[in-house]
Amino acid sequence: MLRPSCDHADADVVTRRDVLKGSLAGFAAIALGARQSRAADIPDNPFSANNEYPYLFSPLEFHAHLEQKHIPANNRATEVIGIADEIAERVKFLLHRHLKYKRHAPTGSPDQSLHVASLQWETIDQYMHIMAGEIVKEGFTYQSSCSYHNGIVAKEKYNYWPLDCDLTSHIGLHIAKQHRMPIAGAESFCHMYLCSKNSHRVFEMTQLKNPAEFIQNHQIKKNRDHLTDAAAALLQYYGPMSEQKLRQLIAGNILYEIRQKAHTSADKANALDATCTAGEQMIKDYGAGYYLVSNLITAHEEAAKQHTSAQSAIIDAVTAGYHTMRKDMLKKQHAKILQAPFEQW
């Protein structure tokens, strides 16, 4: 799946796959950029010794508030938080009922059932299946998107809820946070899914309607991407994602959405300039993740085309600085990372 993709007709607009396919070396830069900018106190593996939710934040809340902050027209984005909270309540009581029936849980409270479920991969699987069913009941339909606002509008107007892998995974993580479950985000090529601490099994959030395909494993993702073990480690794929990298990917998706809005603005030049300003602030706030920097470079290149030659020269100089940032990421990369030719990806 593309993260994100768009049907915009403007030839200058690029998708996440376009960004990542810019060069073979770009794949190494994704991980290197995240490593360089990650806060020193955030570990590569976010799971603690306890069986608990591994992050200090809800990616859903972070995405919805950031979307609404930077795209004022998307003023319904945060409504998704209330929907996810309602799903979380239903999941908790359905899990309690299920475990009591299966005699896996004490006769105590739903919170006790959640604790029991967090300890074994079998009960985590059951928990995730219940979560999947409740999200589907809300009208889930897999569709490329990077906007919670657009999903809320469609849900109200057409009675279906279009979500992509990122948005659905963020909802899953929000619910897991409510329940302190050991569920984390994981990344493969152009894709996000969820994983648990207690198993190599993973949860494919685009397959909520297909129980047979919902639970997979990291090896399936790795085989699809044709990556060596060294490449997987370098890119930080197929395992729990750090909090810093998760924030950077969300910010990159929001910046992508801002760029799409700029291309439909009556004042395209000023809108693209504002996009660049927003992207620069995001890098200051969350670090120079590769996808975030790449989207900012593209925004600067698009903005330069809207200005006079003198103005474009200034913008080009700024853009060159971000290109240098990406090149500096690459200088630390010494190993050949791809097992298959690039054209096969």
C-alpha cells in the first residue's frame, strides 16, 4: 500500500512511493535519519520489561490534533478520538465476556481480563480480533488516505469509514493505550502494521474484514520486500517502531496532506510557502526523519516554480541545504542493503 497516495492530477505531486524510489540509497537514509534525530532516551525497542503499551502518547490523538492544527479546514479530524474511545470500551467488555466463557480469566473485572490478555500471545490474538470486528462495525473500508477529517466526512455522508494502513494502525494503538496492552507500530516498505511484544505474529490492519489474513508474521512482510537481514535492521523494519520515528512518519504524512491542499489553493504560491514553513517547524519539533525531509524538499521545489527567478534562487539555496542533510545521512551508510534489483520492488 502507498503511504500516502493521492489522485491529484498535478504532475509535480509525488506519492510516498515516489519519494522512496528516488534512489537506492534513500532506503538507507530512512533509518539513518531516524537514528540521528531520535532522542537519546528513546530506545530502539520501545517495549519495557512489563507487558504494557510501549509509548507515552496516542498516535491517533497526535495525528488528529496535528492535522487540525496545520489544516484548519480539516476541523473534524479530532472527532475520531471519541469514536476510538467508544470502540475501546466495547472491546474491553467483549474481551472480558469472551475470556470468562473460555475460562481464561478470573471472575473479576474487565480490567483484570485485560491484564490476563496481555500476558500470552493467544489472548492478545483474541483481543486484536475483537478490536478488528469493532472497527469494522464502525464502517471501516480500506482506502488510501492521510486525513481523519476526510474519513469522518465520508462516514457521516456515505456510511463508510475510509482508512489506510497508518490511520487504522493509529486507531489500534489508541485503543491499546487505553487498555495498556503490549501493542506497537511496525513498518515495512511503504506500509504500517501492528505487532506485539509476546509473539512474532503481527496484525495487518488493512485486513480487518478478512480474519484469515489479519494475523501474519514479520517474515511474510520481509519476504515481500526482498530485504536482507542487514537492510531490515538498518531500516528498522519488521519490529516495534520507536516513538520518535512514529512521530516523524505522522508529521511526514500531515505535511504531504498540506502539500495536496496547497495545490488546490487559489493562491498556490503563498500556500506552498506556508507548507514549507510548516515542514521546517515539524523538523524542529520532531527531528529530521527521511520522509519528512523529503516532503519538505519537494514542497520547496514546488514553491520555487511559483516565484520569480530571484525568489526561486533563494528557495533553491534553502532546498540545497535539505539535500545536503539527506546526503549527510548517506555518508554513514557503508553496506549494500538490497538483495533484489530495485526494479523488482
